[in-house]
Amino acid sequence: MKAKTKEITPAGLAALIRRHPRVVALTGAGISVESGIPSFRGAGGLWDRFDPMEFAHIRAFRRNPAKVWQLLSEMDDTISRARPNPAHYALAALEAKGFLTGIITQNVDNLHQAAGSRRVVEYHGNALRFVCDTCKGLHPRESLDFFHPPLYCLCGGLIRPDVVFFGEAIPARAEEEAEDLAQHCDLLLVIGTSGEVAPASYIPAIAREWQAVIVENNLEPTRLTYSIADHFLPGSAGKLLPLVLQEL
């Protein structure tokens, strides 16, 4: 850990939050692991079993949607059964109490919203929302037959989860709102992400450029710990964020 990064406790983080009126959270896959959603990367992750270029690239989906639905069906089953964990509820409570301005999430699992968070920037979309790849019309999840994919819209286009596939750009509105939150926060909480995937990885740098304090919460140190974080809170978000909320 670099010299200027200081390990912090939940009480210490609560004290920081009290001193910084504009707090924003950036969340990644790590915050949802305790809800039963495995990370894509790392041992046991989905990319261990599914080559992302074969199963998660937009060209692959359009070329062979039935094959890609092997991954999409598994994701839908996992995400639709998941429920928010104490970390999601703690962030929602921090927002409700006026301590948190908003959340930028790389996750597509809808768990922040399910926990009650109101301002959530869905950087990579939402896997429980379905759209036509051609006409962009919305399709209610309960109207779809997941047992017989691929799924087709009345216009003839392919129905897909409203998520960002490899090879696609971040939705302009989400990118703009995320940058706005990063530019105007004075404390950025980075939770459950290593900051390896661009362009979401630029968000801590944007916040730093605008003089925000960066606090990282992960199980283990990451690239962010050694490059940009001011404080490191080691451990499970599901256990530690409720303690921060108690202190506040």
C-alpha cells in the first residue's frame, strides 16, 4: 500500500462523511457477491466458463443469439433470484438521511433500486429490463418466454437485456450523469470494484481531478489502492457499511 493511502475504520469513514456534504458511491460486482451474484472476473467467475468475446460481444449476439442466450439465461436466473444485502440497504439509508448524493453502479442487477436507492446511474444498464435490439421497444420481463430463446420482437428484431455488451458504448445519458456526479462530489466511495474496466475506471480519476477524497472499500487492496485512493477500508461491504451507518 502506498505511503499516502491510510487504512480507515467504519468510525473514521463516518467522520469523513460528516465533513463532506457531497458524497457519491461507485459500486462494482463485489458489493453484490453477498447477494449470491458471482463476479464475472476471477476464479469461479462467469468468464472462466464463457469466453466474453463469444458470449458477451454484441456481434456474437447478433450472429448467434441462441448461443449467447446460454449465458443470458444463466444471468437472468441468478439476478432475478438475488435480493439486496446489508450493503445495498446501508447505501439507500445513507441517501435517505441526506449523507449520499447518488450511486454510480457498474452492476446490472437492480439491487440498489430494490433496496430503496433513488438516484442510481446504471452505467452498464439493467439486466431485468428488456428491449428490442432493432426498434428499441421495451418488453416486460413477465411477457417473455425464457424457455425458448432467442426472443423476437413483433418488428422482427432480437429482444435482449438492456445491458451494455462488449463492443457497445456506454449510454450517453448514463456517462454524462456519472461524470457530473464525479465532478461535483467531494468524497467518492469506491465499493467492490478494482477499477480495471474502462471507461468506468476513469470515474475515480475524474473525482480526484476535481479534488475529491477517494475512499476504497474492498476485501483486498487493488490497483486503486496503490494509485489513487486516500483511504482503504478493508473487508466486506455488507458488514462494514451498516457500521458506518450506525456511527452516523
